[in-house]
Amino acid sequence: MTNFQKITLFFCAGILSVQLLTSLPTIANMFFIFCFALAVFKWARSLSCFLLGFVWVATYAMSIESHQLPEILEGEEVLVVGEVVNLPVQDVRSTRFLLRVGTVESSDHDITFPSIIKLSWYGRGHELKSGERWRLKVKLKRRHGLVNPHGFDYEKWLFQQKIGATGYVRKSEDNKRLEASDKVSVSYWREHLRSYLNVGLAGSQHLGVVKALVLGDRSGINDKQWEVFRQTGTSHLIAISGLHIGLISALVFGLVRWLSLRCLPIRHKAGQCALVISLIAAFLYAALAGFSVPTQRALIMLSVVLAAAFWRRHYTPFHVISVALFGVLLIDPLAPLSAGFWLSFAAVAVILYGVVGRLSRAGAVRQLMAIQWWVAIGLMPLVLLFFGQVSLIAPLANMLAVPLVSFLIVPLLFAALLLSMLSETLSVVVLRLANKLIDYMWQFLEMLSGIELSSLSLSGVSVLACFIAVVGVVFLLLPKGFIPKPLACLLFIPLLFPMKVGKLSDGEFKLVLLDVGQGLSAVIHTSNHTLVFDTGAKYSEKSDLASTVVMPYLNGEGITQIDTLLISHGDNDHAGGANTLLASFKVNSLMTSVSAMFAKHKPIECKYGVAWVWDGVEFEILSPSQFNLFEGNNASCVLRVSSINGSVLLPGDIEKSMESSLLQYKASSLKADILIAPHHGSKTSSTSAFIGAVSPRYVLFPVGYKNRFKFPSKLIVERYSKRGIQSYDTASGGALTVDFLKDKQLSIDSYRQTHPKFWSWK
């Protein structure tokens, strides 16, 4: 290893180390580390480079943190002027877009304002385009997202995208377009091409895929398409990354070199001329994709390779990867926060490791087959670690899809765009030919995804198991004669044994109150059974909290079936995701107070007197009664779960009148150690008499951050506090977990506190 490679790797290691921090260092500490790194550079160069890398990424992160919305402006109406910097996404409910803020016109506070904000403009008919300047009246919140085990880290994504606030546009006469996008800007041409594709492929089910391949705009890909891509391991094809950038660069290189060799004045410079123009073409493609993080990464890696070729330097694959890694982390030190960073570098490393010295005499088909095999095996540990699922048919799917997309579909799409400047008719013909090829590919992928056992799901894969499997990959891909292949395969076995924190015993159970914003979803585990109480809200046909929160949690915990799904009542914030769970999981029994809503599933009526025992844990329905005269919130199922180790009461959205009824007829059954606050802590619930009857040690409020109802009510929180009852809420703590175990004192674990990150909301 050369000195340059050693310095580069230690600098990169310093950058990667920041991911382990729970909070960023102070400016004073940063200055001390920086001075120390410079002081020891001469004697301890590796340590110095490591510390300089640490200082660089920490400074970068501190800069982003300093541009978060100040607390004083949360919930206030602010008039801002800025530029739309992405392709706005429209649906029947709203238009969503990013705004780069130029000026703030209505704030009296002399404070730093976020550079980029993420906005929703509710209603229809809002014609925004990328590159336009607008004056808008907005109401904003700080970076905040739902925080759950195995869930998507929205706050990390916002931080990485440098988004300092989220919010929505208020109805106002001040909302006005100030300036159209510049016709020579990238934003204008992205919008122009999107409009062209919308017209040219109107009605095509693959329009979303085409826009993803050309513009990096994946908003048009529906849930069914995403599922097929995931199951077949072809999701990478619709993310403009190294494959696409490299392809365009290679095609342009070949074309320009062929033309240059026939041009006498520049024949001797044909190769270098082709390299420069191919890099420009790659840059333009990345610009069309909006310079997304994957395209930036691919462009940097390609630039390193082309620069080496331009200067006619011969570098080892390890040297090229280390320089590319250095370049990516220097420009975007937060790139390691995304799974794509690790997967892309791992894929390149696996291909180079497998190719070098082995495929020089192999045919093209054999090379392609070998590469697909290597990538599938090589990335398996990381894919399982990040996603908990790996496609078993990915090599076969990619054998067809990669060449088809690379050598036919993408070139045809760009040929169609170029032809649009000469002949619109011919352009549309080529565009529809590409669309037809996508249709053939789609039929093939759909067929493969329908195969039983097309994917392998493994929950709870540990970092240690992943590391051992990576060693297995290194051994497995060695040439014959070094390490026996069966021995290498043994190192994959730890992946099959998920990391379990401890199995529940008889009489023990666990309550997980998931963070579903302004709604409710709780999961109760016993040693051999699982109950899901409510599912959170449904926002649209494409989005509900069952698919984004509840299912990832269950999958991550290795739950393959739900023994009982209990829907307390019919409000959207409780029942919105029920149909998604019923369609995606084996549900042994559905229990609800709104049977008509789920008639086709033949639910069990939720009513007083229904009781059962699982693994020494008792479940009892306290309300509604068989002759229930209440409706709406007061018709909520009230569930009490208890064992010798403790108890919890889940009352749904009941209000004062139902609380009074319960006190009159079932007061002795209400006592519980843990109470999920009735109706999210509304003033209409939690009477003093009810609290006294339950007499909980802890009360948990399932609420959304800065919700419009202002739940939980301060009056209600104080009412619990005066009785010495400790309160927790999901908005500030994320998912809340309570373990009812033998020989363990009852306590509440907040996911934010047990898994702190420097980018998290504070």
C-alpha cells in the first residue's frame, strides 16, 4: 500500500467514524482536535489524517445543523421567497416540492433560516415548475420524523438532503409566482423533458419507469412496481447510478472515438478527445437526474477512472477505488448515511475482485453470468443487513434486465429525446419502441416475482454475522485451489440465526407503542403470540402507516403471522392501515367494534366478556358491552392485558361518558400499571375519577409532533402529573417499549433515547 493510499484510507476512516457519534462535538473541541492533528502530522501521519477526516465531516454536519429552523419560528406563518429546486410531485391531495429560500420577508427575528425547506401545497391546481421563483406564506416545523425499530429514518434523510424544515403553504393572497425558470437552466430542461415524456407516453403504465431512467424522477412508480423490482433484485436499474452514468459515458466515448479517428486533424488525440466528451456527457446526464446523491457518487467515481485514462496512468483497482472513495467523501462526507453508498462501492469492489486476472479470455455471455453471480453473492450480507430481505432470483432477473436496460432501453430513450429536436413523429416512434421493450422486461420480471420463494427474508441480522459472511464472500470468490468452497459457505451460516435479545417466558409480555404520528398502533408480544392493536392512518392509496411503520417493525422482529389484529374503532388514525396488514400478513383472527367495515374478513365482534389467555398472559375486553348504546370514539374496544408481571390498559379513543360507564360497571377491572392515554390526551377524556380507578404508574400518549389538535392537552398532562404518574409521548420519544418481565422493574424505553443519533430531532 502506497503512502497516498494509506493517507486516503485513514482520512476516509475518520469521516466514517462520525456515524458512531450520538451528538456532534462543540466548536471548541473541534478546534482542539484540528490543532492536534496538524501538530502530529509529521510524526503520526495516519492518526493526523484520521482526525482531519473526523474534523471535516463534523464541521460539515455542524453547518447543516446550524441551518435548521429555529424553535422560535415553529408554527409561525412566515413569508419566504425562493426557488423550486426539484421536480414537484403532484397527486390528488397536494403538490410536494423543495424550495431553496432566498429571503424571508415576514420574520422579525434576526436568526439563521434554513437554506432548503420541504413543502406541501394542499389542494389542486397549483402549477409549480422546477426553477421558478415564488413568494409563499408557509408554516414550518423543525426536522422531525417517525422513529421506530426497523423503520425508515426520515430525519437522517432530511439531514443528508440538507433540508432544514418541513411544512406547508398557507392560503394567502401573498402566494405568487415571481419569475419563470431560465430557459438555459437545467431545471427548465428537466421540466421540459418531463412534460414531453408525459405527452409522448400518456396512458403508459411504464411512464414512471421511463421518467426514472431519464430524469431520476421515481415518483411515478407505483407500489406494485416497487414490489416487483424488490423481489427480483432489480431496483438498482431505476436509480440513476454508476451503471447508467457509465453506460452513457461508454456509448459517447465509442461514438466520439470512432468519429475522431476519421478526422485527420485530431486523429492522434482521438482517445483523449473521446474521454473528455464522454465525461461531459456523463455530467449532463447527472444534471438531468438533478444531481441526486447516487448520481454525484457515480460521477465522481467515473471522473477518477477517466482522469487516469486521460493522463495514461496505470493504477491498480484498489488505488482507483480508494481515490474514488476519497473524492466522494470529500465532496459529500454524509454519503455513508445511505445504504446506496455501501452497496455501490461493495458492488464495484466485488466485480473488480472477481474480474482481475480471471475473465480476460471468457466470452461476453460468460462474463455477464459470472458478474451477476458475484454481485448477488457479494452483496447478500449487506443487503440482508440493510433491508432484511434478499432476492434469490436476482442473478437470473439481472441477466436479462441489465443488458436490455443498458444497451437498448436507455440508448433508445436518449435517441428519442435527441430526435425530438428534428422530428417529433420519429421521436415518439422511438420512445414507444423503448416503452415496448420495458413492457417485455416487465412481463419477465412479473413472472419471476410470482415464483414461490423468490426472495429470502431474514430478520435481525447482526453486524458481526454480516462481517463473517463478508469474509465468506472473499473466500468463496477466490480462484479454485485456495479455500474449499464448502468451507467458505459455512461462514454464511450466522446470517440464518437472527440476533435475539432474549425470548419471553411464560407470564412475560412486551408492549411496543409504535410512533405513528397522530394515531395509534401498539404491538403486544407474548412468548408465542402477537397482537396488533390498531394500525395508524392511511394517507392515500399509495401511503399508509401500516406499510411504513407496522410492517417493517413486524418483519424486523421476525413476525410472520399476526395472531389477533384488533381494530378499536373505525377512525382513520386507528384503522387506516388495517386492510394493508390483512393483505400482507397471515392474520389468524380479526377483532373489531366496527364489524360492518371489515365484513368480508368475518371479524369477531369486540365486546365485553371476550377473554383469552396466551402463554400465561390474560387478555380481556372491557368495552363495548353487548348492548352498547355508544358510537364513534366511545364505541372503542377497551383491552386490558395482564400477568403476574404487570398490566396495561388500552382504551382507544373513549371519552368522558364511556369512562363514566366503565367506572359504574367495571371499576374493579380498570387498574393497570401502564395506561395508553384515552383519545391521545384530549380534554374530552382522562377524568380524575377514571385516572384514580386505573391508578397507573406510567401514562403513554400516542401523539403526532406539533399536531393540529395540540394533543396531549397541558391540562390533562398536569392532571396525571399531580397524581405522581410519569408521562411519555411518542412525538418526543419515538416508539415506546415496556417489558413486563420476571425479576425486572417496570420501566419505559424510548427509542430516541436508546438509539440516539447526531442528526436526530432534539
